[in-house]
Amino acid sequence: MSVLGACQCQCIRAAAVGARLVSTGETMADQEDNVTIPGYSRLLQMDPYLKPYERDFKRRYELLQKQLLQLEEAEGGFDLFTRSYKTFGVQRRPDNSLFFKEWAPAAEALFLTGDFNNWDKFSHPYTKKEFGKWELILPPKHDKSPAVDHNTKLKVVVHTKEGKRLYRISPWAKYVIKEEKSVIYDWVHWDPPQPYIQIHPRPKKPTSLRIYEAHVGIASPEGKIASYTNFTINVLPRIKDLGYNCIQLMAVMEHAYYASFGYQITSFFAASSRYGTPDELKQLIDVAHSLGILVLLDVVHSHASKNTEDGLNQFDGSDSCFFHSPPRGEHSLWDSRLFNYSSWEVLRFLLSNLRWWMEEYRFDGFRFDGITSMLYHHHGIGTGFSGDYSEYFGLQVDEDSLVYLMLSNHILHTLYPDCITIAEDVSGMPALCRGVEEGGLGFDYRLAMAIPDKWIQILKELKDEDWNIGNIVHTLTNRRYGENCVAYAESHDQALVGDKSLAFWLMDKEMYTNMSSMIPMTPIIDRGMQLHKMIRLLTHGLGGEGYLNFMGNEFGHPEWLDFPREGNNQSYHYARRQFNLVDMDHLRYCQLYAFDRDMNRTEDKYGWLAAPPAFVSAKHEEDKVIVFDRANVLFIFNFHPSKSFQDYRVAVEVPGKYKIKLDSDAVQYGGHGRLDHNTEFFTEPLPFSGRSNSIKVYIPCRTAIVLANEEIDYCY
């Protein structure tokens, strides 16, 4: 535990003890007034408009304090509590006996069956304990080996009070598989005699986060489900070459329905077996670490699959257990179950789940999916968020789940100071990415979800000459000060069937016939190539404090994503990434790939993502020009479809000699090569557009350039 984390933890616990001493005669409002949030003044300095909601912040913080105090008193602290994966499910003891433990409060009886007892449904009963717990000990065999062999099948047999017999997978199952002709998954005991040992340390948390969003199953040009090993051997080197320092892995938590894209989880502790074994996933992460790449897990704690035989739903025969009873416990749009975050055992399960992925697989953090659904009782359904602060406070907020998120972030950042957590929230909840000690939810980043929607809207609805430059800049810069955002031009959402990637919106069917570099570019391909690069660079430079790209989009992957399902005759044709296109030198995909690579490498050198927000000095509607500087780097964009500008004056703060460091019009990127990279641009002491100096440049139409000051030592 870090010193900072320990201090924060002690501070929160001390405040919790103080809360406990409040007189029972006081009202709730009085108790809230007595709560002190250690860093709340910093939050108010950043946003004074939050002052009217101080009581809401104090109430949330007090609920967190109480949770931590209860964990301390009942479980010996959150460190032990979040290691419950070492006591639940199945555990092999030093003498090779096996200890089984489950939580099934509504069950009448529990039995264990499987290959080990020839599927006898009654020979191995669990013993009922307090608080809905059930336990079973299997002594070792005569040869002292465990009673259940590695890689053999198990089931929990649940007898309900209504006399039903149900066959279930342990919620804590660490490996589940589906036989080829089977409909449901089976629980498989995973205890290899020689497990994979990870040897490479976690990389340090980068100041600039460049994320490669990836799905293991589609990470191959072949029409099949790709493997962890394929990703390790064939994809990791590409990610490293491209300059990304973080991978966000989707669809790892086991999900019975492949086409759910990994968002209908059935087994929360099991790495998906459709890609390989747990050891092969550990090797993937270990090799990524050896390359200096962090790996984040796309974690789904916002809801769970409705599956019963191979999911959490109705595990003990009741319609609640891990979830709220209907209707509160059901998501009407997702057709899934919603967790009861006020339940002690649900907290144990979910917090231990986070700890499991950090400890067992050595992930470096999480992207929390579906946060908006968690934060509000309305789950964001039929609700638009205008940004009025009253939308984020009051009875519509689900404080059980909100405090769960605060608790998750507090625990993760205390135990793992370099852990990264990213929130997927469309509502714009204030203080989402401020520290828990300030009254925030504690996330490191939020996804800037308005940006990709804006780009798709522009490409769908507007002619190039009608682009609203001011509105584009507003969308890219409209974020809460002091709360880090991950910007992206497109993610997996934009690539799913029903939508198209940016490249396909720009070039559509011509990508099938006119992407050869052996022939002149058609007007459509020319426009598409140039705008694809410019959109991504503008988003990278202006949109946030982190950047994300979905696999394949860096080189303009054609078409869309569609998983095998009844509607497409179970086809894998669109459930793959055609990396082979990049390897064909005569196709222009390699030019887009090269630009994406050099864009990341340029950021790595100058560090604009880690710098304060950009100063925008020009957003010229008629010229379609955007100019801004960030991290002492000058960005110039000319989106005009036909006008180039000679001796165009642009503002810059730091005087000196500037040179081109990245040019979207360079020939190697599929450009026209209209700029001389040997040109030196000297500033003039002529104030312009709010900056102390200015320079004159030539900016061709549909071109973006990045210039750096040759007289500055960029140390990042």
C-alpha cells in the first residue's frame, strides 16, 4: 500500500468512526453537516457551481465511510474482503483436500456432482452455515492427490424450497467450457500441475495514455474465433509498432453468447475459453508487459446475463440472490439482470472479482462498462442529459451503485496506486473523475463519448463546405476541467452492424476497388484518405488527456463488425480484422497505418496528451481552418476541400524556430507531398489571436501539420 493510499484510507476510516459517534437524536441532515470530506474544497475551487449540492456529496461520502467501517469490523478490512476468491468456489488446501463454499441463501440444500463421483447427485452434500453460506470438504484420494482432477467437470445441484432440483455453475468458477454440440457451458475444475508464472513486472503508469481497444476473437483475418496465442504472437507486435502503450481487452469475462460482444456476462471469474486457456491469457498479458504495454480489462459490473444454467441468474432458485427482485432487478432494454449493490455478499463477489483480475492475471486496470445505467434508477433509458446539475443529484441517482463505484476505485487505487480506471458514462456526471477524498467517484478517465457521435453525424449529414468548424472545436474541447477524458474518433460501437467505420463512411464501396497505390486516387479515395488522417489527428491533439483506437481502424478497416448469429447464417465474414491488408504494400491501407503510427510516436516525443488543454487560436468558418497549440506544439488544420493558403498567419506563444514534425499530406501517408519539410518557420514578435507571437505558413487544402519549436528541450 502506498503512503498516500494509506493516509487516505486512515483519513476515511477516522471520519467513519466520527460518523458513528453522532448522536442518535440528530437528523440525517445534521449528520451530513457533520461529515467532512477531506479534499472537498479542491473540488469546489475547480467548480464552485457544485456548492448547492454539498449535502449530496457529504451523504455519498458518509455512505462510503460506513461501508469501510463495516468492512473493518466484520471482515478485518477490505484487503481480506476482496480476497474472497481464495475462500469461495473451490480451493485446494495444502494437504490436497478440496474446500467448496457457496452463497445460496434461498436454497434448501446443495450437493456437488461431477466426473469425480460419476455424476451422483446426492453423494456429496454441502453443509449449511450462517448467512446463506454452504460448505463442503472433499478429502484427498488414497494416493494423496485431489479428489477432483484438473480439467474435469463439476456442477452444483441446488434443491429449492419449492422442491425443484437445479443444476448450476459456481458463481466463482474460474474456467467454463462449451462442448461443440452443447447449448450451455460446463464448469471445469482448473488446477494445472504447472501453471503459467508471469515474470515481467507491470509497466509504470504512463503520463500519456494511448489505448488500443481490442477483441481477441476477431483479431485475425481468418473467418474463425482467434486465440489468445494468436493475439500474443501476431497482434502484440503490431500494437507495439503503432506506438500504443495500453490495450483495452474486450470480451474476456466469459459470455455464453458470442454476439453479445462480451457484454452479457455469465461467469465473472472465468476468462473466456473460446480463445484458449487461462494460462494463455496470462502469457498474453505477460508478453504485453515485457513490451512496456499496459492491459486493461473491459469489466462489466453494470448488469449480468439472464442465463440460469450457466449464469448467475436464479443461482439459488430465487429471482433475487445477486440481483434486485424484478422489476428493479431487470434492465428492460438489455434484457439482463441488475445487481443489488446494497447486499453484503454482492459487494464481496464484485469487489473480489476486481481483485481477482488484478492479482491472478495481473491486469493493470479496468474500463467500467455501462456506468450510466448504474448511476441512475432510470438507467439513462428515455432520458436526455442537458448538463443541468439537478440531473446528477436527487432521487433519480442510485446511491447504492454510486457508492459501490466509489468503493471500487478507493480500494483499487489504495492497493494498486498505478491502477487505471476508465468510466463509460454518457451523462456527464460531475466529479466522476475526481478523487474519492474530494467527494468524487475516483475514476482516472472518462470516455469522451460525444466526439465519435459528432464525427459520424458530420459525415452522414453535411457536405464538406458546410462543416461547422466552431461546433467541431466545441465538441472536442467541451469537457469538465480537471477530469481526464479519453478521446476517440471511433470505437467498437461505431463499427458494429447498423453503422460503419469512419473509413467506410468516407470511401464506402470504392474501398473494394480503388485502394491500390498503383493507380491514381479517385476523388472519393483522395477525400477519404485525407479526412481519415485529419479527423484522427484533430481528435488526438484536441479531444482529451488520453486517446483510444479500435483495432483495425488505424488503417481504415473496411466494412463493419457483425458476429455469427442466425440473421447472418452464423457467418464469421465480418467478425474478423483483415490485418493482411496492411501487409500488402500496393494497397493504401499501409499508408493510413503509417500515419497512425507516426502520430502516436510524435505524441510520445512531445507529450501533448499529458499537457494542459490546448489554446485554440483559430477556428475560421470560411477558411475551414483550425489552429491550436498544446505542449508547445503547434497544430494547423485546413479542412477546406479546395482552397490552399499561402503565407497564412497563425498564432504561437513561444518564440523561436519551428519545423514540421508530422504532415498528413506526406507521400508516405497517401498525401500529395506539397510541403517542404526542410522549411524553417521563424516567429515574428507580432501578437495575434491571443498569442504573443505569430508565423506565416503554407497550408494546402485537406492537410494537417504539426510543428515543434527547435529551440525547446521537450522532456517527457
